[in-house]
Amino acid sequence: MDINNYFAQAVKKGASDIHLVVGKPPILRIDGDLKPIDKEPKIDRLSIEKMVFSILTPGQKERFIKNRDLDLSYEIEDASRFRVNIHFEKDNIGLVARVISSKIPTMENVGLPQIVYEMTRTRQGLILVTGPTGCGKSTTLAAMIGLINKELTSNIVTLEDPIEFLFNSDKSIIKQRQLGTDMITFASALKHVLRQDPDVIMVGEMRDLETIAATITLAETGHLVLATLHTLNAGQTIDRIVDVFPPFQQNQVRLQLSMSLNGVISQQLLPKAGGGRIAAREILINTPAIANIIRENKIPQIKTAIQTSAEYGMVTLEQDLNRLVKNKLVEKEMAEYYLQTLPKL
């Protein structure tokens, strides 16, 4: 069994992910559905151990055995790249790999609205891209970085775990730093990034209080900061950020957010009519009215404010789903199913 062959098949079949699990044949996620690779045998414990260790350096193997989890990027001969997670389950090794396109996505490719172009061209502030795992947050960020690289002369620093899309500098300088090899933690990298003369900073994930605090501070000090969170809509995003901080700091954080936030792009991937997948998005723009809502901790009012602010480019997820149905890009039944699962905030 050759793990590179499985990876190549994932690329050939247009899969987004590949799963290797003991007792199952290799499984691909295609258009959101899990499908075993035809005619491939079930994977046994010794085989998966041999395959996984074949792509690890001695140092990576040592960290994996010690920590029981490991994230890394991997590339096969045809230049296809993968974001790989290796883990243990029932004392067996398991692997999940996300297929990463070798081409940098464009804003047009991912269907971003015009207001996101305008946000991306700003010189400072915080732009958050949010959504569940596997909803295309990294792809959206890559498209935004690609636009800046094409149009502006900026020094762009990305902090990633692991590095996914590989950028070539165009008008901008792009420095990509990977957790574990180029930096110890996101928080420590953010602490020192000001010494690197950045214009744009991309934070792959705001995962703890120290990282979130540093990200907000950088957005306040004249930098454009792009970051992700695992939240489902704009209101939940504001609450998640504020709730990370102790109660005595929360009013200050609301004030900081009300001044530094440019916008929130919350997205989900849905099956596209006719095959493939398409993103539905909620867009929040930090207008004076939104800033006031954040300062005064009236987060439940955000949804209504978005609904009534179309002239600013804002749209709720429900409104965007209705647009996709109207344009026959998503089946009505699928949109209704997603609407039923949306959080109420």
C-alpha cells in the first residue's frame, strides 16, 4: 500500500479530504459525502503505521508519539499539497488529509461579494472569516491574500498551522511562517511580528486568549489583520471573542472590537445544484450602528441590523441562502435544511 497513491487518487477524483482508518478501506470526501475508494482493501494496523511513518521526519515521528496528535503539510510529486492530521483512535493510528489546490484561489473563484473586495483593500483593522471546520475559511483567506498580493505593495506575514497555500510574491512581500518549525506558538509569533515591519498579518486561527488579545491589539495599531474563528455567525463571533476574556476585561474588549473590527464573513459550504459545493455567507460590516451594538453588549440586535443594512453590503446567511435558491445554485430543500440548523443568535 502506497500512501502517495491514495493521495493522488484523492486529487484525481476531486475529493476535499481523505480518511485512513484501521478496519476500513481508504475513504474520500467528495462534494461533502464520504465514499470508499473502489476495490481498495481494508487497512490493517501495521499497514497504516508503515504508511504514516513513511511521510514523517524523525523529529515529527518523535513529536507524534509523544503528543498523540500531529499536524503537518505534505506534498506529492505532481506538486499537490495536503494538510495532514495524524492521531490515535482505539490505540490505532488514523490519518485525515485535506486536499489543497496548487493554484491560489481568486476572489471570483470563491464567489466573494464586492464588499469583501473593499474590506480587503483597507489598510488597517480586523477582518474575521468564520465557520465550521471544512467550510473553506482557509480558501477565502487565501483569495484575500492573493488580491492584496496582486494589487498592493504590502509586507504580508502569515502565521499558519500548517502552511497550506504556497504564495509567490507579486507586488507584495509574503512571508509564511509555520507553527512548530518557524514559530513556537501563535501568541509568541504575534508578540514579535511588529519587529518584522508588517502591513498585513494573517492569523490562521485565534485559538486562545493570548492570541486573540494580541490579534486585536495589532488591528488597533495600524495593521490589517485577517484571522479565523470556529463560529457560525457574526453575533456568535463577537460573543466568543468577548467571552474568552475574564469579566473585568470584557467591557474594554468590546470597546476595542467596536473600533478595530472591519467586518465578519461567516460561511458554510452547501451542496451545489448539479454537483460540487458552494459557499453561503453572512457579511457583517462594522458601521457606527454595529459598533454601538458591540460597545453596549446588545449582540442579539446584530441580526436585525444586518437584515436592514443591505446598502452597506451586509447580508444574513438566510438572505444569502435565498439568493442562491433564486439563482438556482442550491436546491430549495437543501437551503431549508440549513436554515433549520442555524443558531438563533
